[in-house]
Amino acid sequence: MKKIILAAVVLFAATFTMSAQQYRVITSVESIVPNGLGRSRIINALEEKDYKEFTTVQTEDDNTRNKSDRSEIRVKNFEETKLLNFYNLGGIRFQNIAANDAVITSMINDMISNGWELAFVVSGVESEGGKGDGQGIFITRYIFRK
């Protein structure tokens, strides 16, 4: 009887633990601006926001807008870790890419050692793409789960 009760308690605890997951998003932004003029960073928000505070429902009959100030959405407490730009005056710098990989790997290993699991990685490139294409970033979001 004791084994059945113990098994039930363990099963209940496992079910509760699985349903109470927490997520964390950390973003790396790497400049693809020629001549090394851009800025590259890892950004980690140190405060939480409730998306519901900034969400409105739009209907056909009611087209009201949320009157809250956009500045309320901004996060003022965050970590900013420097990375190197992909380009310098000589063109693409493979040493910079390797250095960024080492720093990002260190960040991922630190998160894992603190009990987080790397669940998803999403990336994309944004570039002006027009004549003289002088702007662009490579952005990666690391989504951790605990």
C-alpha cells in the first residue's frame, strides 16, 4: 500500500512539475553593416512584462485603441554583452565570428548550468537590400525552458 501511495505522489509531483514550465528569451544581434560600423550585442532582459497590459481586442463594431504610452513597454533593466561585428574595413572577419561563437557558447553553458534547457533557436537577417545596402543585422533568439 505504501508503494502505491508513494508512486501516486511521485506521479502527481511529476505532472505538476511538467505543467509549471518557465521560459526565457535571450537575443543576440550581430551587425552585418560593412566597414565595422555596426554594433553587436547579446541582450538579456532582467525584468518581466505582462503582455496582457499592452493588448487590446479589435472588433468590427469597436475600433478602440489602447491609450497606454509605448514607453511603458520598454525594459530599462537588461544585460548587454558585447560581441564583435561580422565586418571590418577589410571585409568579413572570420575571427570575429569565432569569437562571437565562443561568447554565445559561454552564455548558453551558463544558462544550462543554472538549470535552463535550450529549447528553441530562431534566427533571421534584416537588411535594407537597396542600392548601397549600408544597414543590416543578424538576429538570433535563444529560447530556454526550465
